[in-house]
Amino acid sequence: MSGSNEMKMLVAAGAIGAYFIYRARADKTEWVPSAPFHWERKRAAMADLEAKDIIVITDFDATITSGDSEQCHDLVGGSKLLPDGFRSEFAPLLDWTTNTNIDGVEWWDQAHALMIKHGTPQRNIIPRLVREAKMVPRPGALEMLQHLERNGIPVLIVSAGLTDVIEEFLRQHGALSENVTICSNRLNYEADATPKSVAPEPPITSFTKEYAYSSASSFFSQHADRRGIIQLGDSLTDVDPAKKVPYDHLLSIGFLNARPDGRKHAEAFDAVVIGNNGSLRPVAELLNEIVGHPAGIMRSFSTLSSMSGAALTRTRSWTGAAPSP
Ligand SMILES: [Mg+2]
């Protein structure tokens, strides 16, 4: 297929995906393949993959956690458990109506500089900070992580948040397992109770996620023979971490959360999960298929039918390609 035809198909796929997202909202279904024919083609191409062939690259905030959870930096910057002076200096960074001139990577630099300046959060308060925050797992997230652990599938969490908060959250939910690597911003306490610096420098931000390949180089070299990637995220930039990674197969699942317009997500991701509490269970089922069964194109259809009832019915009538269940 020529490049321009491929581009036309992608544009058409995005438009069709946006329509299905619109319909799925109306039908209260949670999961829609952005472009059914693309999904089926990609999924069928992955039919021979097994657990030993895949890695999962996932965002953390509003992906592993629910869409309306507090996010790492908000949780630290707004916590009443931390000193008043720190909170009042941090507040402008959390005010998205007035901080428009503090954007991009500079935001992270300022946020981290304030933590170091005020020597907060102290190391020993982090468990309480996380426990008392409104930060909850997305439905199906813990099951998915357990599934990945059980099957020894490596997980790389690429997050513009804070490693210390993510680790503590996973620990409190019994999900900080050996197969999980976190590529995010870590507070460096040296031998002290207060943070002395934040690593890496420059920080991992929403705008720089494609550097994950070099930031988490040992993860990728250790798993270089795994050529299939399952990628999860709620922001459009969450597709960036795999940009520099060599792979043969990639399936991406985007979390729309409460965003009113799904068009860009439909273009960026192979499937979209809708709603702040849209479930990760279909992803667990997809992984289960890869782990549990040998090759077979029929599986892609069974996956789709377990994903989305009403939206899929329309998918079938539109493509005319899927067999009866
Ligand atoms: Mg996120």
C-alpha cells in the first residue's frame, strides 16, 4: 500500500474510531477498538506471540489509577500533611488557570526545586501521604498487574510523576512485584530524612517520554528479545515511550477518562477505554489470550466480542468481516 493510501486509511480509521467512541458513550460501553480492521489485523499478526515475547509499557497517573484520582505531584503539592510554606509556594503550580506561563519541562523543574528547598516530603511520611490521598486503582488494574506478575511479563511504568509515590502505591496494593520497573522521577534522600535532589536530570515529563528508551536502557536491553509491546496510557504523549524502541508488534490502549472529545485518542491508540473508571479487565483478558492459547486468528474476534458488546455489533455490520460468535 502506498504511503498516501496508508495515511488516508489512518485518517479514516481515526474518524471511524471517533464515531465508535461517541456511540460507546451513548451505549455506556467501556471499550472500543479505534479502527476495527486495524485492530483485527494487528491482533492477528500477534497470534504467535507468547508470554515470553511481550512487555507492557504503561503510564501510571489516571491509567493504573482511576481517571479522577489525585496524581503524584498534586498529591504532594496539595497535602495538608506537608508544611504550610511549601504548600503555599506550590499552589500556583497546581492552578491550571494561572500557571500557563509555567509550562513544559520547566513545570517539573520548579516543582522539584520546591520539594528540595523545603526538604519535603520527608521519607517516612510518604506511606501516610499515599494512604490518605484520593488515589485509587482503576478497576481491573490490580488483576492485570497480578496476571503480569504470575506470567513473568516485564512491566515498565513510564511516568512523569514520582517514583517514590508510585512504588508506595503499588506496595500498599500488593503490586510492587519483581517484574515491575519504574521509569519516573525519584527523590534522592541520600542518608537523610529529607530529599536532597531529584533524579534523573532532566526530569521525566509528559513531553519527554520518548527518552524512556535511553532512561530505562537496562530494562530494554534485558528484554531486547521480546518483540511485542502492549502500551497503555491516558495522555496522547503516552504513546511516546515506545517511539525509539525496536519492536515487531505493538498494541496501544488509550484511556479517555472524562475527556469530552475522543477523536485524538482514536487516532493515537488502537483501542480506547472510556470513563474515569473504565476497566482494565479487557487488557487482562487480552494478555490472558496471549499467555493462555497458542496461535489462532479466531482469538482476535473472541477478544473483540468480550470487549464491547454494542459497539462491536456495529463494528461487524460496518466491516462485514467478522464471523458469527
Ligand atoms: Mg497519565
